Amino acid sequence: MLVWRIQWHIMPKLQTRQYGFMPQRGTEDSLYDLMTHIHNELNLKRIIVMVSLDIEGAFDNAWWPALRNQLLVHKCPVNLYGMVMGYLRDREAFADDVVLMFSGQSASALEAETNRALAHVRDWGDRNKLRFAPSKTNAMVLTRKLKFDVPLACMGNTELPC
């Protein structure tokens, strides 16, 4: 019942590219959408940078004041808010993987866009008291071009291996 109420209230506000903890959507859907997007971008002869992020201890380190604030910002009904807070007490779960994808014609523009987004993601993590695991964060370049400059992706002071 709790899950149904949360879904009814929050589903219209979630991104269509949210796959974790969603009914009728899962790993296979995310991989299919990812591969379709990659295929389309490669057909347009673009360079793609894909960054895989891992949040260290995502649920265990979730900052509850930020979660509470988001429930309030999204006008979660008081009774549902109370049930969610009660349910989350002493719980563990894992939803810590994020994939970011960027594409463009030139490596320099792609590098700038990627690093701007990574700085934004890192700031979001700082505001929500979450850290990204550098050892589990990777970048990958995909292209059909035979000759291209490799964009450099950095998260903070750490250069991500491509």
C-alpha cells in the first residue's frame, strides 16, 4: 500500500529516464534505451563520452534532511510523508549507479560539456552529503571515427580513465 501511494504521488514528477525502482522498467529497458541512443549517435558520426558513476554507500549515506526536504518540496501529503519516514528508518537498499552520456562533433566541445556536467553532479553530491567512488567511476569514448582527439573527463581533481 505504501509503495502504491508513493508511486501515485511521485510518478508524474519523475524523469522518463529513471529506471531504478520503477514499475514496468528495469535493467533491460535502460540497456535497450542506452544502446539505441548510442547507435543513433554513431550513425550521425558523433563522438560519444559515456561516464559511469558509482555513489559510495548510496542508501547507507543518504542524507535524510535532503530526502525530507524533497518530499516537502514536491508537496508530499503529511500522512504519506510520515509513513515514508517510518518505513525508511533502519532500512538498507542500493540504487547507486548512474550513467551520463554526452555526444558531439568535436572533442573539445564534448570535453567542456562533460566536465561541466560532472562538476554539477559533484556539487549535487556535496549538497546531499554523497560522494562518488573514484575507483568505480569510469569514462569511455565511443566513435566510428578513425582519427579523433580523446576528450579528458575529470571529476574534481581526478581524471577519469577512458
